Amino acid sequence: YSELTTLQAALASRQFELYYQPKVNMRTGEILGAEALIRWHHPEEGLKAPGSFLPALHDTATGIALGRWVITQALSQLQTWLDQGIDLRVSVNIDGYHLQHPDFLHELSVTLAGFPALPPQRFELEVLETSTIEDIGHVYAVLDACRRMGIRISLDDFGTGYSSLSHLRDLSVDTLKIDRSFVKNMLTSRNDLAILKGVIGFAGAFGCDVVAEGVETRQHSQRLLELGCEFGQGYYIARPMPADAFHAWAAAWQ
Ligand code: G
Ligand code: G
Ligand code: NA
């Protein structure tokens, strides 16, 4: 069996699960949303993180199939939470090769139509600005079409790519996610702090939300608030968790 065949079988036998990591307003405590993060329940090796299996799926039909599963699963969970009165947004990570698939937009609109009661504004795509993109003009057109459907677009790991600023110039986005490396080093490195301040400033100037990733300590949270970044995600707030743990976490958090 090749690794790809194994992953295909894993998808067919429902060995994947989405975990969810909260994003909150660090000033008010309000829960803003949750990022879906895939996990694999490997029959022998236990719970596996995406870094250990997503690379083998890069630009494959099984990778596309898994991406579709992630979207449908996340929308269905979002609908469940909204029905339960948990008022949040859900985001998924979307690979560049999936975005560039010719059927992507059509499939997404059909999938969304399967959740007619769901406001598309509650759904967000996190796009890695470093993901391999052959035709940036096409990707911009796809992301613009998603926004016209009402779906939010977030630029993930913002600031780590070579073209962060041109993306901001050429694409309308709703959210910038400050890469965790800048947050990690902000208390000790003037350069990281300078970039972090810059990203917060750009978000303000372009009218986007800004979310800090990798908020690991109270000091990070406080310093981010002083700098004008209210939204955060990270181990200080909560680790990624199974969907059915989210309810209890939210109740304890409030
Ligand atoms: O959950 P963890 O921190 O191990 O995730 C590592 C990285 O894997 C994330 O930063 C994200 O970029 C990627 N990732 C997680 N879940 C998904 C997913 O469902 N689809 C894609 N394409 N990438 C994901
Ligand atoms: O880049 P992306 O937004 O997809 O980041 C999600 C990844 O970051 C997941 O792998 C998640 O487990 C990890 N992560 C989430 N919070 C923290 C944190 O506070 N510190 C570190 N080191 N990793 C985190
Ligand atoms: Na992400």
C-alpha cells in the first residue's frame, strides 16, 4: 500500500476528525469563532497532526476529496452550533491547489446551498499566503467570487510570504492572521515587534480584522491588547479540541 492509498482508505473509513480551536476577543472575552484543524485517528499510531499526512496529499485527487470533506464537515458543525445558540464563525484551512481546482467554486456553492439556513458570513476560508499558487490572478478571482457569496477570507500566516503586501493591495480580505512566529518573539525581538505593529496598522488601514495566532501567555495577550490587536488564538486561550468539547469549554470560559 502506498501512503496515498492508505489515506484514501482512511477517508473512506472516517478516520479523520476536525478539532476546533477558539478565537476570542481578548479584551471582552467574547468568542469570535473557531478554526477547524484536521486530525487523523490512525488505527495503530493514534492521533496524528496534519503536518504528518497533508504533504503526501498535496495536489492529489484524495487531497481534494479530503478538502471537500473538511468544508462539508465544518459547515455542518457550524450549523449545529448555531442551532444550539452558540454564536460564532467557523474557519477552515484551504490549500492553494484545492482553490485552483476548476470545480472549486461550483462545488462550494452547491455545498453551501445544502445549508440554506446558514449565513455564509459565518464561514471563513483561511488561505496560506505561502501556498504554491501558479496563477495568482485566477486565485484572486476565485477568492473574490467566494466573498461575493458572502464567505469571509482570511490571509493566514500573514507577513511570512514574499508578497504579503501585494495580496493586500490586489485582494479584498476580511481578516489578517498574524503569524505565530511574530507573536512568539514579540516580547524579546524588536524586529518581530515592529512587524507585528506593522501588520496591525495595515489591518486598520485596509479595514480588516486582525487575529494574532500563537497567543501562549498572559503577557502576549496583554501586550497585543496594548498594541490594538483584540482578537487572539492560542494555547493561553485554548488548545484545539474535539467539537463535542467546545460546548463545555465555552461555558467555562464565559
Ligand atoms: O493543528 P496543527 O497545528 O497541527 O495544524 C498545522 C497546520 O496544518 C495548520 O497551521 C494548517 O495550516 C494545516 N491544517 C490543519 N488542518 C487543515 C485542514 O483541514 N486543511 C488544510 N489544508 N490544512 C490544514
Ligand atoms: O497557521 P494556523 O492558523 O493554521 O495555525 C494552527 C496551528 O497552530 C495548529 O497546528 C495549532 O495546533 C497550532 N497552535 C495553535 N495555538 C498555538 C500556540 O499557542 N502555540 C503554538 N506553538 N502552536 C499553536
Ligand atoms: Na490556519
